[in-house]
Amino acid sequence: MIWRRMRATAGRVLRQLRHDPRTVALLVAVPAVLMGLLAWILRGRSHDFDTFGPQLLGIFPLIVMFLVTSVATLRERTGGTLERLLTMPMRKADFVLGYAIAFGLAAIVQALVVSGLCFGPYGMTVRGEAWLVVVVAVLDALLGTALGLSVSALATTEFQAVQFMPAFILPQLLLSGIIVPRPELPTVLHWVSYLLPMSYAVDATQQLSTHAAVTTQFLMDVIVVGGFLVAALALGATTLRRRTP
């Protein structure tokens, strides 16, 4: 019964996505174009795209899925859809997991398309296994979905949901190690970076860029990202509100 409710929710969300080409373009085309732009900018600079590409391949899906999920969930609440669904024998956890399944499938498609372009026409290479980069990208996209579900409870309008992106995402981007290696950050910021999921996502892709074999550090980073994902889904199920006041 629980699986049936989650499947029904996921099916409804996927049907909505199918009839919303702009959202589909945001989910798939925007990350692909951004990675293509990065490859173009770094063309001719030895190994720069191989250094930064895998890291951003994990970050872009997280940012896009965070934005889409937070706005879509808020729309469900302000439109009264969520309140009507919760009058039926459906729990908040069923709704959250159904959304996670639907956007998780979208995340897989997104990761496959963007990764295929990066490792194909864009010419990106890593020392580790390319399919592990795709796994990290999917995990990051799922994490973005879970964070979007959690944060949407704090917003009352779609504009506010969009405003939460710089508040929740940009600090993680600055402290993730892309701009300045985390060990070189000021002491306080270095310790704060350990509390942010994007730091582990970037670390995982860095491990794949520099090591041919799977390292213990990579496995630990993936486990931590998965832990943040589960925690964010649990928080989303707890904070989800029936309606927007």
C-alpha cells in the first residue's frame, strides 16, 4: 500500500514534467549547455577541463534539482494539491518519497545526458572510472531534490523559494574547495566546510580525477553524501506543511 501511494505520487509528478517542456529544458539542457560552455572556455588549456569539469558535473545537478524541487513543492502547497492529497490515506513521507522517486528518475536522465556529452564530444577524462562520476552526479542531484523539499517549507511564495538558493547553495559552493582548497581555508571556515554536503561531493569527484583506483576517501565521501540525502528527506517529511498561510 505504501509503495502504491509513492508510485502514484511519482507517476503524477512525471506526467506533469512531461507536459512542462520548460522545466524539462531546465533539468537537462541547462546543465549540458553550462558544461559545454565550460569546455569551450577551457579549450586549449591543458587538463583544466579534466580538473574542474568533474567537480562541476556533480554540482550543477544539485543546484538545478534544488531549484526545481523547491519551487515545484511550493506550487503543490499553494495550489492546494498537497492539502487535498493529505486528506486521503497518504502520509507526508509518502509524498516526499514519491517526489524523490520522480525527480530521482529525472536526475538519472540528466546525469546520463550531461555525462555522455562531457565524456564524449566535450572530451573530459578522469583517471578513475567514468561511471563512478555519473553515480556521484546522480547522488548530488538526489541530494538537491531532498534539500529542495526541506527548504520549500520555509517559503511562502515561489520568489522566496528561488531566493533560498543563494542562501543555501552559494555558501556551500564557496567552501567546497573549488575556489580555494579546503585545507587552505581559514580555520573556522575549514571546520564549517565539514558540515556542508557539497564539500563531500566535490571531494568525491576530486578523488576520481586524481586516482585510478577507488580510494577509501572516495567511499567515505559517497557514504556521507548518502547520509545527508537520507537526513534531508527525513527533514522534508517532518517540515512539510499542508498549505501556505
